[in-house]
Amino acid sequence: MAESMQGWKRTCRCAELSLNHVGEEVTVMGWVQKQRNKGGIIFVDLRDRSGILQIIFEEADCGAEAFAKAERMRSEFVIAVVGRVERRSGAVNENLKTGEIEIRARQVRILSEAETPPFPVENDSKTKEEIRLKYRYLDLRRPDLQEKLMLRSRIAAEMRSFMDKEGFLEIETPILCKSTPEGARDYLVPSRVHPGSFYALPQSPQLYKQLLMCSGYDRYFQIARCFRDEDLRADRQPEFTQADMELSFVDVDDVIDVNERLIQHICREAVGLEVQLPLPRLKWQEAMDRYGSDKPDTRFGMELTDVSDVVAGCGFGVFTSALAGGGSVRGLNVKGQAAMPRKKIDALVDFARGYGAKGLAYLSVQEDGSYKSSFAKFMTEEELNRLVQAMQGERGDLLLFAADKKNIVYSVLGALRVELGKQLGLIDESKFNFLWVVEFPLLEWSDEENRYMAMHHPFTMPMEEDWQYIDSDPGRVRAKAYDIVLNGVELGGGSVRIHQNDIQEKMFEVLGFTKEQAWERFGFLLNAFKYGVPPHAGLAYGLDRFVMLLVGAENIREVIAFPKVKDASCLMTEAPGTVDKEQLDELHIAVLSEEEAE
């Protein structure tokens, strides 16, 4: 039967004790990790969020009643113990912070009994994730998971501390917003008071933080909850946390400066990692040409090589037809892998197809200097020699080529480079390579929409020297935009914002909005801009991703207390679920069956 605390007060957490406390009487409380009955002596490992502490029960010290309680303890019982701190009588446990001490119990209370859990609460659990997420409240007791969430808390605290010292004001922005369908899908919330109308949950506080700059708050900061109704990946959730900021009277270098110092501060104070400043910067075009990605992993080499000029006019139709269509031919030199089995190469071809490739051409330079290739018969020996030379190919190298539209070639080889880096063990997992990617294109063409789309958002400032091309060659215009990247993952992004009405109106025009449509969607912002708006810029981090990388987690779910799974559902609460018809009627919403919808 469970007992109450009855006036007992916890004096410390388990792992806060050390040899310095030997001889003291303490009261500790927590969960039983395990109990070992050795006859006249019972050992109990007591666990709380700080760690594990060994408790010793002997009848001579604690009495028959307390000893009987210790005998029936099982894993996950919640107990309170009063006892004396002693040097450990047995061997020191070097794997525990408290491995040199133990508590000799004098009194004990069982505060809560527990059924046998569906899986053991232990580090590096091998239990299937689906089961652990169903019983997430048990999974969250795992020490390794608790460490990650405690580190997340420290990172957020250090972030707040730094921003406060830099003169930022923490201001909350609304969760119930107006839908502005430009980008990812909004989550919609029906209004009871305004039948047929909907709020949207914010994808980011973008418009509000720009309004705060109009309102004279100068430097804004917020750790904000954001929502996007999009397909999930290992580093993506439908609801996530952004560390969001906006600054007035600044340009690109000012934003980068404060954020570099913020990153340095967080890494030093939260995880003991020294980050050297300034961080490297890569222009977007250079990042794409060298790595095939605007979030390159620079912990290893194997950069892309453009061989379009080398193969122009060769006898291989796959290369020449791609170039004739305005595309590109580029390759990767996979050093020392000429002997890669055909089965493994075929698997790489299938991988490339998943990123839009029609295929993947390969050429291996054999140890005797001969070539083994999927396309050698279509090219002369001289053409093959020039190609190998352009790729800096040597005996023992495997050369892989993609030929298609430039964006597909980048996508295919960029992904293939990272996959090969993982497969071949080329990535130094101990490295933390931060870098900035700058000078993004302002716009990107969408075949689906048959129009230009904003690569970041419609409020991004173009580079002044490129604005002259906005009508004649919109794709040539670069943006004052910047992303911060860590080990091949985009941590965050931002830009200088448009603050001149004529540029903003032209931007909407290029994006295909009529004046009326622009005012219908963003009228409150455009109206505010009539009354004096300062030059401003900002940036937002994906806090979940940042923590995931700093703690070395493989999935973002490991650093979120109650995450969703791939279909955006919660296995623990079974959300989303149905609601009563009365609630739907009150909101003027009718849910149709599939047959009715058809």
C-alpha cells in the first residue's frame, strides 16, 4: 500500500551526493532501478533525473518493518529513504557519479507501487520505438533521454541569457493567426464565433516580428512554437520550436556577427565545445557547384566536378542530350573504390533514381590503367582519357556521373555524396563544422505553379546590384539571405527584409500576385509600412535540430518530450482523434465519409 510523504522533505537529488557528504543524514526520493536481495542485506539502486544512488537495507539499521518493505520493492516503485551517507563498503563503481558512496537506510516509505513496465527503463533501449512512444512517460525516465532533454533546457537558458545581454526583448507573438498560403501548408483552426472562418497556426512569427520592428522594439527574440502541415522526416516534426529573432538598423554582417557569438556562447557554456570565429562563408552558387547542396556537409571531401565542357560533342548520347537541353554533366570521384561490386553500384543507381535521376553512369579506373565503364563503348579512348583527367582520376578510383537538368544533377550528386560518405566511413563524427551559406537566389522557378516562387519568403531583400535584372532575368537576382549550416543540416535561416514599398510591390508582382491579392493576404503589414519602417533583418533557428546535432542524436524525436511519428500522430494519446458531433455543429463543420466526398 502506498504511503504519503507525511512531512518528509527531500534534502537532495541522488547524484548530488559525494564523498564530501559522508557521515551526513539525508532524505532522497526517486524510482527503484533494481533491487538485489542478498539474504540479510538488500541493495536498491535508486534513480532520479540526476543519476543513480545505491541504498543498503540491513534489518539491524532500519528495523524489521523497513526491511520487509525493501524485500517487496520492484523496478519503478517510487520510494523515499532517510539514511546516512557512507563510503561504499564494496568495490567502487566507476560507471556512476555516486560510485564511491552508498546510503545506509534508516527509514523508508513506499510512495507508489508499480506494475512491471512493458520494457526496461535503461540507457540505449533496444525496445522498438513504436512501443516506447506508446509508453512515452516511461521512455522519458531513461537516463540518456533525460540527459538530452536537460541539455535542451540548458541550451534554451543560455540562449535567453545571451540575447538578454545583447539587448534583445523577449516578446510573445500570437498562436492564432491569419492564414497566408505561401509555402508549407497551414494547420487551420475553425472559429466558433465567426462561422466559416479559420485561424491558422503560425509556421513562423515572421510577419509579427516585422511589425515589432515597425513598432520600434529594435531587437526582438522569442523561443516560439511553430506548426507546418508537411510530410515528416528524421529532422522534421509538425510542431516544432524556433529560436526567432529580428533586429532593426542592420545589414547582413550585423546579423551574422551576433549569431556567430551566440553559437560560440551556447556551444561553450552548454556542451563545452569551442567554436572558432569567424565561421566560414560559402556563396550559394559555390556550395551547389562544389557539394550539390545548399546545406553542405564539409566534414569530408569528394566534391562535385563539372565536366560539361569536357564531354560536349562526345559520342555518349546521355551526356550530349542533357547538354543540348540546357542541362549539366557532373561527377564524383570515389577514391579507391574501383573494385566496388556491380551489385553495390546498382544499389547506388537505385538510390540516385530516388532523387530524380534517370540513371547513373560510372567509370572505374582499374589498377592496370584500363577502364571499366557503363558508357566506354560510346566514347573514344581520347575522350575517356580527357574525362578521367578532368575528374583527377587515378588507378583504383570509381567515377560516378549524373547528366540532366542542373537542379536534378545537384540533387542527385549532393545526396549521393553524403550517402557514400556514410557508407565508406569518410565522415569524422567528432567534428562540428558550422558554416554560412549566403547570397541565395531571390526566386526559384516552379514547374508545378508555372511561376517564380520566393526561395525564402516574399519579404526578402534583393541585392541592390542585381535588382536591375528583376524584369529581364528574375532568376539572376540574388537575395540578402543567409542560412547557418552544421554538419550538412540547415540549423536556421534568415534575411534582410524589404522595407521599401516600391520594391515590395514589385516583388509581389513578380510572384504573380495582383495588388488586390497582396493586400488581401498581407494588407496589415503593408499598411504598417506606410507609417515609417526601419531597415531590418532577422534569423530563426530550428531549436530541436540544433539540440539534436549537439547531443549526437540520430532523430529529432530524441530531443522532444512528446513527439509525433511519421503520419503526424501521437502513439501515446492517439491524437488526432474524432470529436463529438455537437462540437462540430457548434463550429458549423460537417465531416463527410469517403463515399459522400466522392
